[in-house]
Amino acid sequence: MKVLVTGGAGFVGSHIVDECLKSGHEVVVMDNLATGTANNLNPAAKFFSMDITDTRLIETLREEGIEAIIHQAAQSTVPPSIKDPKYDAEVNLLGTINLLQAVRELGLKKIVFAGSAASYGMPEYVPVDEQHPQRPLSFYGLSKKLIEEYFQMYRELFGISYVVFRYANIYGPRQGQSGEGSVISIFTERMLRGKTCTIEGDGGATRDYIYVGDVARANVLALESDINGVYNLSTEVEVSVNEIFQLLSEMIGYTQQPVHGPARVADIYRSVLSNSKILSSGLPWRPETTLAEGLQATIAWGRSFYGADRS
Ligand SMILES: NC(=O)c1ccc[n+]([C@@H]2O[C@H](COP(=O)([O-])OP(=O)(O)OC[C@H]3O[C@@H](n4cnc5c(N)ncnc54)[C@H](O)[C@@H]3O)[C@@H](O)[C@H]2O)c1
């Protein structure tokens, strides 16, 4: 298939591009390099330096003969959405509607979309399943929630085929320092450079960390399959910040003690997503990378990227 990957210069998108190419698809990347970098671009994919809100988008996709879309481009973090909700909405709502219009007008086979656990807000129970109420705590979470309703309406009105993956916290090589779930990349960088790590709060806050390679595989399999609708994408394993600190310290050989700073305001203390729905969907997918394997791969990448070797 000829696949458009939006955000293909970013962390998750670049791994999806690699996985698409590995599976024999032809790939076109669209990215405005707002947070992504040219270093992440796979030279085997054609690259358009273009904003997803661009009015020429549909024409470009038509000219390229795009058959399906994996949509990762976004204003991808919480703090900028609080500062500038308008920009967040322009990219995450209007940009995505631009792509949905392309799916509709060009009759594309499918669109796979990066939703977020942030659309749930404070968990009322764990593990959080897809039926859990969506009461986001930020404009970022809100834009991820609202756009899901557009997907649903595009299906009702025009019969489009889509998958929304509500991602847990993704980690792995190429992750920047400011993304969701970036405590692993922040600690890895600081430990490799011998700097002090700050744990916000008591370190007991938990998240469900999923390796980026597993996320990339799920996206490509979803594109190739008949599954439709909304699915959590997670490991369903709850891990605390203290555990992450401990594991990374041991693997890197880091001996400094962490500093404890104030807890983040309105931060979610426990977060873990149920993955029962995707595991019983018929998709030949399960999270295959253990936390230890994923952390080792992240450290190996960090050593080459940050130019530090403390092993
Ligand atoms: N990383 C996580 O843990 C996580 C968790 C939940 C959801 N998500 C979602 O997954 C997707 C990928 O996240 P990521 O961590 O790789 O973030 P990222 O910031 O590394 O990647 C986003 C990419 O989109 C590009 N982009 C931003 N605005 C654009 C625009 N208007 N037009 C074209 N390109 C644009 C950026 O340059 C970047 O390359 C996002 O939709 C994000 O909201 C990520």
C-alpha cells in the first residue's frame, strides 16, 4: 500500500515509518518539523515538509496516490496546550479534520490515529478500559477526545474505516525530552551524562509504559487488518517512577541519589490502561518487549546519541 505517515519526523511516527517500510509498504511522510527532526527521517520514504492544516493537503495526497493514512502529527504535549489552546486545536482538531476530509474525498482505505490516555483524565478505576468516562484535564486531552467524535461521525456519515489507538506512555529510542511519558528519556539522558535526576513528588506515581516498537507494529497491523474503532494500546503493567529510576540506575551504573521536587500540580497518581479489547480483537498483536528489554534498547540509543558511555 502507499501510506502517508504524518508526524514521521517525530518520535513515534519515525518508528512507524520504519515498520511500514519493513512490511513492504511505500511511505510518504508529512511533517512540519515543529517538534520532529530531519535526523529521524528515513531516506527510503518520500518527505513533504508540510503542515497538516495546509489547504493543499488533499491535492498533494491525490497526486501522490496515497491509499491510507497513519496519523501521528500533533501538538503532542500537555503544557503547550494549556498555554495556547488555540494552536493545540488548530493542529489537533483542524489538522485532523483536514486529513479526514482527504479520507472522505479520495475514498482512502483507512486512517489509523494516535489518541491518548490523556483523554480519560483522572482514572475512576484501574485498569482504565475503553468504556471509562473521558474527562480530560488539559486542552491536549480535550482535543484528543473531541476529535474521536469526528472520526465516529465521519464513519456514520461517509462510512470511513478507522482505528483510534489511545496510547499509554510510550518510550524508546529517539524520544525527546518534553513528550508525554518522557521520564524514561529524561532520566536516561541525565544518568548517561552523570547529572542529577529530579523525581517530582514521592516517586510512587505509576504509568503504563509501552515500548515504541510495539506501538509501531500495532499501527501497521491495524492498517492492514479489518479492525475498526477505538482501542487502548498499552502493556497493562503499572510501573512507578521510583522503579524506573532504580532499573535505569542499575543498567547504566549510575550511583547518584535522586533529588525529590514538588509533585506536579493535578498530576494523575495511578495510570494503567486495560489492553483486553485489543488483545481479543483478532489483531495478531501483543506487547512483546519487556520493560528491561525496552530500557536496554533506549540506553543503547542514548549512548550513541548523547555520545556518553559510562558502562
Ligand atoms: N509519546 C507518547 O507517550 C504519546 C502518548 C499518547 C499519545 N501520543 C500521541 O502520539 C503521536 C506522536 O507523538 P510523539 O511522542 O511521537 O510526538 P512528537 O512531537 O515527537 O511527534 C509529533 C510530530 O508531528 C509533527 N507535527 C506537529 N505539528 C504538525 C503540523 N501542524 N503539521 C505537520 N506535522 C506536525 C512534529 O514535527 C513531530 O515530528 C502524537 O499524536 C501524540 O499526541 C504520544
